[in-house]
Amino acid sequence: MKLNFLGKGSAFYPVYGNTGAYFLYGKELYLIDCGETAFDHLYHLVDLDEIEKVYVILTHLHADHVGSLGTLISYFYCLRQMQVHVVHPEHTIVELLTLEGIDKKGYVYTERLPENGAGLTAEPVEVKHAADMKCYGYILSDGEDCIYYSGDSSALPEQVLAGFLEGKIGRIYHDTSTHDSPNPSHCFYGRLEQWIPAKERSRVFCMHLDSPCEELLKEKGFQIVEVVK
């Protein structure tokens, strides 16, 4: 399972675009988040006229993660007469889309990822990010490859770390910040250093960057997600 990143930046560092990823399985499109810059980038990367099914897995509802979801849904429904599958454990996404004027006929909402051609499963893991909103990371598996995608999270869940160190989770894609605080909403890289042994850091991919900190993170042994051009 190769994730293609549409952006790797945080909300307040738009230079890198909104963090989100996609992959294709035949004519099926799988998206993780759909931030403000996502649809425009995707439009220039993927021949959307060839797509027959779309699944969007959402980590949480901040604008840099769902800001162009309405546009994506409207594009496929109005121009292709297709419904987008919107996946999020919280029904609040339906409320948000309704406030945006997105017709419920344009999408199918489910709390869990339905059966799909890629055989992909997406186990939601509640994470610490915003006090006023439930947020989730996902353990993603296609039967051969198993990865963890954190979304925005200040901590690495114990079950994920254990699965990673045991080799059950092959790679981690994690929100990484250069700023530390007593009540963080993002993950300070120093915490990742504490949790991840040096010999395992090449399997950890940093994303949602808040500054041009790639060299610092590479020096620590971590990898950086690559944005598709």
C-alpha cells in the first residue's frame, strides 16, 4: 500500500499544502482526509473521469482536513452522477456537509469503511488533538501491508506503538511538530524520539510539518513523506 501525499504541512504552514494522502486501486480512489488544498491538487494528478468509486476516510473535521470535501462530493455527484463514500466515526460530518449545502444524495456516510475492491480495512483509533472534537488515527491494512496514519495527534497510542515494535504495523505516518507545550495538540518530535528506538525510526514517516524541519528530523533517523508533484 503506497500512500501518495497531496501535502505535508500543518494548518498554519500552508507552504507545504494540507496534509492528506491517496492511493488508487484500479478505478477506485481512496483518500485520507480532504483539506482545503486537496481537491485542487488531486484534480491535476488523477484523471477523475476514469474513477468509478471514491472512498474518503476522515481523521477529524478541522478545515485543513475536510475543507474541500464538499467540492469533491459535488464534483462527482454533479458531473459524474456518482456518490462519494464518506467514512468517519462521528455523525458530525453529516451536519457539517449539510451546513455547506451538500446534498445527502451526493454521498454515502458510514462510520466504518465498507467492503471495497482493495480489501482495505480502516480501524479507527481515538487520539488526543482537540479538546472540543473527537479525532482519530487509523490502522490501515490491505491484507498484505499494515500501517498507522495518525491524523493530527499529540501522542502515539499504546496499542499502535506495541503493534509497531512487534512488527505487526509496518510503518507509522505521524503528525510531527517542532514546538512543545504543556498541553500539546500536535506531536513534538522529542516525544517520537522517546517512543521510537533509533533502529526503528526509518519506518516512521513525519507529516503535518509546521516548519521546514526536514533535515532536523532526518538527523534523528526519521523519514519525511514525499508530496506528489
